[in-house]
Amino acid sequence: MPTSVLGLLRERRWVAGLAVACAVAVVCVVLGQWQWQRRADRQARTAPLVANYDAPVRDLDAVLPADSTLQPGEVWTPVRVRGRYDPEHTLLARNRPLEKSYGYAVLVPLLLPDGSALLVDRGWIPAGQDGSAPDAVPAPPPGEVDVTVRLRRWEADRDNPAPQGQVQSIAAQDVAAEVPRPLREAYGVLAAEEPRPARAPVLLPRPPVDQGPHLAYTVQWYAFALTSLVVWVVAGRRELQARAAAGAGGDRVAAPPARRRRDQLSDEEAEDAEVERSTRP
């Protein structure tokens, strides 16, 4: 009879049970690693936001020179730039959420002295009554302006069409088709502008830095992996205890009969005593 849990591996059903427990553990570990990688990916995406959003303001050409692309580590960097808005080529980016409402992002090219243009997301406006267009679009300040924007990379292009003067995403090719000047290889989310207009779109708030539940899910899956093996070990120990108890019961010697008390008589002795009493004179 096995004396340890490992000794149970000589029996087929316990080998099968361990195989199932190991398979469950492997699956749980894989899922835990997947959740850990998702957490790492999200941290990588939010790292520039954490590092750059409140960084000191820099000059545009120091971060994004003409004919260069915005490096991933420079996303959300605040820059200052001077130029003139081109309201005739204003674009509206559709389906932009803000506080559980959907509206439009107001995109206006800022014409720079070197002949290029920087697309500026001036903020959010609500959708109109019919939802196909806003009721009104606030005009940018005329003349020369000083703006502070946070740089972002272009969004991915979407194939579905949009009405005239609107775009489905802030994608380079969609915007370039509507703006006559060469564009810098990024766009800016407005933080401040001087002079300030009387009416302006709602400035976009700082995006939340949420790592999600991936760390908790990682710990959960690893705990499940460990639990599957612990369950097999506990079941094995209980099996050994049950077998040991059954073996001890089979080997137990029957106890001798209790010694008869002196004042207790057998049936035969009691009958003889009764006869003897009845024959006495």
C-alpha cells in the first residue's frame, strides 16, 4: 500500500488525475501570462501620457521638425507654435465622445511661417438636432495667434465615407486631401490659445490613466493554477488516510469476552438452585 502521495502514481487513475490537474495548471498559467502581457502593453501605451502631459512646453521645431515624424516617446508633449488659423478648411471628426455624449472634434489647420501647416484639434462640440452635423461651429480667433498644443500621432484611416467637410478619423491621408498646404506629421490637441475667442469648443480633458484589471486577473489565473495541483495533493492525502484506517480495522484482534461476575448465574445454575430450594424441608 502506498505510504506517500507520490506512491499513488503507481495507480492509473491517480496518474490520470494528476495529468488533468497539470493540464488545468498549464492553461491557467498561459492565461495569466496573457493578462500580464496585456497589462504591459497598456502601460507602454500610457507611458508617454504619464511622462509628457505635464512636461514643460517646448518649441514645435524642437520636437517635430518639418519632414519628420513624431516619435512614440514624444506623444502628448506640449509645444508652443505661432501662426494663423485657416478656418476655410475646417474639418469635423465624427463620433467623438465626451462625458457620455457624442459630438464632433473641430479640426483647423494652423498655417506656419515656413509654409507648412499643423492640424489643431480645437476641442469638442455637440451634435446638432438631427445628429448629422453640429448646429454651429465656433470660429477660431482671426489673425496671428499663439497656441499651445499637445502632439499626437495620426489615427488609423477608416474606409467608411463621411459627409463633405467631415472625416471619420483624424488620419493623415483624409486630412491632407482637404488641406492645401503640406502638413506636419502629427496633429496637436489644443491646450491654450491667445487671443482667446468669445466662443470656443470644449477643450478635451486629460485622458484617464487606467491600467485596467489585468494585474488582478494575472494573480487570479496563477492562483487557479496552484489550486488545481493542491486539490490533487489533498485528495491523495485523504485517500491514503482512508486506506490506512481501513487497514487498521481489518487487523484488529477481537476483544476477549467480559469476565462473568460472581453473582451472575447461568440459566442451568439458576434452575438447579430453584430445584434445591423447593426440595428443602
